[in-house]
Amino acid sequence: MAVSSIPARSEDPTARPARAPRRPRGEGQWALGHREPLNPNERIKKDDDPLNVRARIENIYAHRGFASIDPQDLRGRFRWWGLYTQRKAGIDGGRTAVLEPHELEDEFFMLRVRIDGGQLSLAQLRVIADISREFARDTADITDRQNIQYHWIRVEDMPEIWRRLESVGLQTTEACGDCPRIVLGSPVAGVARDELLDPTPAIDEIVARYVGDKQFSNLPRKFKTSISWLVDTPYESNDIALLGVDHPEHGPGFDLWVGGGLSTNPMLAQRLGVWVPLAEIPDVWAGVVGIFRDYGYRRLRNRARLKFLVADWGVERFREVLEKEYLGRTLLDGPAPTLPAKPVDHVGVHEQADGRHYVGAAPVVGRVSGGQLAQLADVVEAHGSDRVRLTPYQKLLVLDVPSERTESLVDALRGIGLEARPSAWRRGTMACTGIEYCKLAIVETKARGEELVARLEQRLRDFDADISIHINGCPNACARTQVADIGLKGQLVVGPDGRQVEGFQVHLGGGLGMAQGQTAGFGRKLRGLKTTAEELPEYVERLARRYLAGRSAGETFANWVIRVDEEELR
């Protein structure tokens, strides 16, 4: 009799049947069939497209007031129209993470105006100034996304604000939210002497075709874009970036990068290695956004940026999916861009390609007012110009100035608090909104930045090196703290008396690949390296003096930070 080769079944009553392999948990990727709402933000978007909220603002909330606003609209969908509730005055940073949203927020809003490519006409500048003075208590900050940001906005005033903005071709559509945010562009696009190809037509087409289009109004998270021929935008920190490159066979075009983003888990964008002609930029851009919409992670909010998908897939797979599933064609291989000899800085007086000049000026940490912008409009008009540009570094430019009028313009700008020949400190310091208005902030930023610049200008007036200082009120890195020479992340620290006070964790030596010889990387974090806000000016001054005393010939601050012992940095 044959003996069976099948083992006898166990008679042990305690034995458990073998489990089937567990299916990997879905990441909420639509393309893989995971369309169920997976977090509160996804439910809000599924219940109603956020773009629809404008009708409710105009027809209901503007008439019935703040108390009538549905909470899902207030803290969710309003962002698609550039509106955030602002922080209630008097709430200290220690309570930022413990209070409920309704306890943190005031009955006023921050409002962002899209200024794609940073381009403003004189008429647009005057409308921005008028809105600031009439509806925003004279506030109008220049952000590092080339936006104008108002504060103290009432929902009752939004229909009129929209009417005025749109009458001169401006909008707040998708200035915030899980959608395509403002498109960064070179502030000297179309006039730069070193520009071979102006990408402005592609930026304009993207905005016209896709901003406010419901095919892209529900993305997993925000989506940030940079398109520039020159290396003068922070391209490596964007979800998608296109940077000018001259192909040896096909001529001028653009090099494609994807997957950049900072915040609490910073990553730099990666090259796909393709050459994109100007006419194809909008379609390629839409393909990348489509991948993000369909394959992006929607289960966990903190993993929903495109950078996580790119990190998991790698650039080869990303390019393959882009070509096969979204474009239906193979993209041309292309060379890497050539970086300039030194970082491009538009502050000061510079010649344009047509022989006229542009003049770049610096407010202090991006803080301006409606009154100041109205004065700027008068100054610009008096000097024969009709164009102003905003930069991704909280600066502004006046274009098309006759050469014989540049010095007069420099003097006039200085007279209204805008410096075209600023100190290294004023030129290099940026700050986010901070605790004054932002519900996420832990510390004050704008006032601290102004105090820091004033102190350093007084004590180190003739400082002869460029050091970037980026001040952020929380870990979210809106001011790009990780890629600054000195990055300051706001937090509560222990003061001299043992009590918690406002302070900063210090990042040192970060930067992007903006010039030859620069290696992009995040700032060095030394164990326990923190400073109170009160001690910040003294700390930065001490660090700067050590750098001046110990640097070698031509050594940048970032390279010095890498080379010296930790004790030199404390």
C-alpha cells in the first residue's frame, strides 16, 4: 500500500490555521483604486469641490457674516480662494498646538493674491495698494512665493476685493489649498541679458488653462511650480521645476526637475534628464500634476506631497509613467543646466537686454504696506516705467528704467523705505508671517527679523560677505529655513531663568545649487544649538565675526561651517 507524502493534519486543538498574507495597506492612490476618503481633508474635498465655495462666499457668507460660515468651508475650502483665518491676538506660542481651531482663529482672514511669475503692471500695483488701505488695515507683505499677502480681511468685503482684483487681471484662485499654487518665475523674464528663451508664455498658458480647472482642484496636497530660464528661483525646493538649458542639437529649452519640498521632511527636486521645448511645457506640467493627482498618497496627510512618491518610485519610473501614461510620447534626453559663476542677485542697478535698466530694492523681511506700495506706484510712473516684479526672496524690481534715471530712482526708493543698495543683512534676511497672524506659528518672526537687521547693520555695517538668514515661526519651513546659511526654526526654548521663552533651533550652512561649486544640501543641526529670541542678534553677530576672522580666501559661509569645529558655531 502506497504511503501518502502529505503530512498528517495536526490534532492539537490549540493550533491556529495559517494566515493568508496580509495585503499591503493602500496609500490612497486613485490610480490603484483607493478612492475612499482617508482623512478629514480628503472627506472635505470629496463632499464638495472646494472651488464651489466662492459662490457661497459671495451669495451667503458675505451677507450673513463670519458666524454663518460652515466649518468645513472656513477651515478647508476657503483656502482654494486664498483665504486663511488669521490668529487671534494675544495667544502665545505655547498654546499653538493645544488649542482647537476655533480657539486660535480670529474673525479675520489672511488673503493671498496670485502674482504668477511675479509680474505686476502699474495699474495692478495701484489696485493692490488701494485694497490694502481700504480693506486690510494697510498690510501687504511680499512673500517668498511672489504673492502679496493681506491681513485683517473680512468675509463681507471679499466680493468687492475680487471685483477690483479681477478688473486688472489679478486673482486669488488656488493661491492656497491642495491644488496648483502660484507659478514662480524669474523676475527679469523677458528683459534679462543672459536669457535665451523667455518662459512667460508657458507660465501664462498654464495659468489660463489649469488654474481654477476642476481636473486639478483636488490634489493630495499643495503643488508648487518654478519655471525660469535663469537660475534665480529656488527651483530645487519645488514639486516641479523647469530650468533653462541649451541643447547641443535642439537649441534652447528647459530641464525638468520633480519632487522637491521642505517642511518637516525636506527633500530636493531630482532631474528627470529630459529636454522640454517651450511649446511643450504646459502639457508636460499637466502630465506631472496628473501623476500627482492619480498616484499621490492620500491616506496620511504628512506623506501626501509629490516628493514622497518620487522618492519611492525613483526618477526612471517617474519618467516612464509620465511618458507612457500621460504624454503618450518619449521625451528627449537633455543636458544638465549650466550654473552661473556666482548666485544671481537682482538687487541694485542692472542693464537689460534692450539697454534700459532694472532696479531691485529690498524692504525689510518682505514687510511693506499699502501706503508704501501706493508711493512706489507714483515713483515708478514718475521714472517712466509701467512694470514692477516681485521676487521669491521678498524683494521687488522696477523694470524699463532709462539709464539716466536710475540714480534718481534709487534715491526715490530710499525715500519710501525701499533700499536698492542694502546692507548684506537686509539683502539676505527673510521671514515668514509668524505668530502675529499665523495659527501655526510658535514665535514672532517679522519684528524679530527687523530687530536683527537693525542690530547687525549697526554693529557690522561694513560686512563684506553674503549670508542668508531665513526666519520661520514653526517647523513648516515657509521661509525655507533648511536651505539658508543661517536657518532659524521657531520653537520654545528654556531661557536664563529656567522658563520657556520664544527662541529658535539653528540650522547652519544650508543652500541650493544656485552657482558653480555650490552643492545643494540642508543646514547642519548641532545637538542642542538653540538661541532665545532675545539673544538672537548677539548670537548671529558672534557667528559672523568668527567667520570673518577664520575664513580662508574666497571661502563661503556654508563651506566654513562644514570645516570648523562645532564650538566655533555655538
